[in-house]
Amino acid sequence: MAVSVGTGYDPGSKSSPARPRPLAPALGWVARGRGTELLIATDLRKTYGARTAVAGVSFSAAPGEIVGLLGPNGAGKSTTVAMICGLVAPDSGQVTIGGERIAGDASAVKRRIGLVPQDLALYEELPAVANLQLFGALYGVAGSQLDNRCAQALELVGLADRAADKPKTFSGGMKRRLNLACALVHDPDLLLLDEPTTGVDPQSRNAIFDNLEALRDRGKTLVYTTHYMEEAERLCDRIVIVDHGTVVATDSLAGLLARLPAAATLEIGVEEAAQGLVDCQALERLPGVQSAVCGANVVTVGVTSLGATAPELLGWFAQRGIAVRHFRSGRGTLEDVFLALTGRQLRD
């Protein structure tokens, strides 16, 4: 799996972390500011024989923004990422970085891209800093600039004190962070991350989140693919959901949640003797109620507005002499949106 996307060279891969520190604002590692989209992917399509992997994906990402790319297995996420970074040529459609179209392996604009692949792309027998020096050299970074970039990248991911150690001695989380550093050493404008937290512990995952948020704050453009909905909820400014090779929704988290029929849920526990007194069909006729499911001693109600509907619901139970044992509220989640758009059927 390649990390270097600027030269067409494939380097191959083999398969209590320190807290990351802020990146030094030197050698161009500073915010370029939010604004016009850096990345524009337009109607990307790719087929492999009779199978359509991507059937018309379009989205954009701006400086200082993290865009999440979500979808079930086989939805076309990895193929889309491969087309964006130029590792796979689309059958049709185009990708532009800063207004310049990617065209062929030698396209100079590919040097503005950093790729963090799902499969680790590290030389296990080389010291950590030597891995960074190699990838930096592939992008033409040399001399004192390369030394400074390596030091900054290792500092960012909390591995400065392990620069001389070989990745074969690292934990899985440390390898993931070194993988990120290798993609950053040439100071790309666009960072593509394909499930970068796979198989890491919670501490390493939080460290990676901190790294990515620091990069966003410095004006980098990030495209982040993941299967973990809570990661997208925390990190992403906008979310693109793909299914069967097409975009089915693009919006902020708040915008996606607003598409749910029920914005919040109320779980109401009742006394055992009151089970037969709860009429869920009658509950569904109340203003603001979208759904009502009667279970054993628990009624789960979906509502459009928690504040407006909760008092009326409690009044409804009180008027009928139904004692409420507990009352718990929750909100719609990105997972709810995802399942509503892509279905609950298992994917291979």
C-alpha cells in the first residue's frame, strides 16, 4: 500500500503513548485559513468488469475542514479515496486540488496530498525518523528542511522521544501515529485518512484525534473515512454518506440529525401493573410524537422536540393514573441517520 502519492512510487508496507504536543508553526506548517474548497471531486465513476464500485460521487472539502466519508462495506469509499489521490484513474469524472486537475502519475499537484492508508505503510526495520526521511525525500524535501519537518511531525504525534527506535518495537497505536507522521512530512495541503484508528486503544485514538484537530486548526484539509460513527460525530465538520457507489447525503452533523423523523427519544418506565393501560396508538396521535413502542414496563417514544413534548407526555400518563418509575431522554445519533439512509442489512 502506497503512502507516497506525489511520485507514483510504491514503497510497500509491513505490517503508555506520549501525549502529543502542538506542532511548531514553522516551515509552512501554519494555517492557510478557511475559504474556497481546496478539493473538488466531480462525478467520479469506476467499474471493475461488471461491478460498479463508484457510480457518480461528488463532494468538496475546504481548508480548515474535516470532511467525513462514511458508508457500509463495499459502498465505494476506498475506491473514491484512491481516485482522489491519483492511485486509481477514474473511468470518468475529475478531481481538482486548488483548481488543478489530477492527470496521470506524474501530476505535480499530487505532491499537495498526504495519504494515511488503512494498511500500515512503514519499514519495520528502519528507525522511526528514517521512515520519515525516506518519505520526505520521495517528495523532494532535503537537508535542514527535511530534518526540521521530521522533528515537527514526530513532535506532533508524540513520538519525538522514540525517533531512533524501530517500528517493530512499537505498539499498534504508536505505529498508527507514525503512519500519520509519514504522510505529513512533506507538508501536504490535503490529508486523506482511510480508517486511521483501526485496531488502536482508546488512548491512542484520542491522541490521533488531537493530532487531526490541530492540523485542521492550522488550515489543513482533511478527508476522513471511518466505520466508527462516534469518530465522525466528534471530528467532522461535514459528513458525506455513500452507498452503492453514490452519495446519499451530504451535510453537517446537525443537518443530518434534522432529517430524522424523531429528533429525540424518551424512555418511560412504568409499574408492572400499568402495562395494559398504555395505548401506544393513542400516544402516537399526540402532537410532536413520531413513534411509540410499548415494551415490558418501558415505553419508548420518538419526539420532534424534547422540551415541547415531554411535559405533555408526562401529563398524559398522570391523567390515566399510570405511575412513572423512571424517565430517560436521548437524542438521535449519526448511527440512526446512517442506518435510515443505508438500511440495516448486513454487508459483505
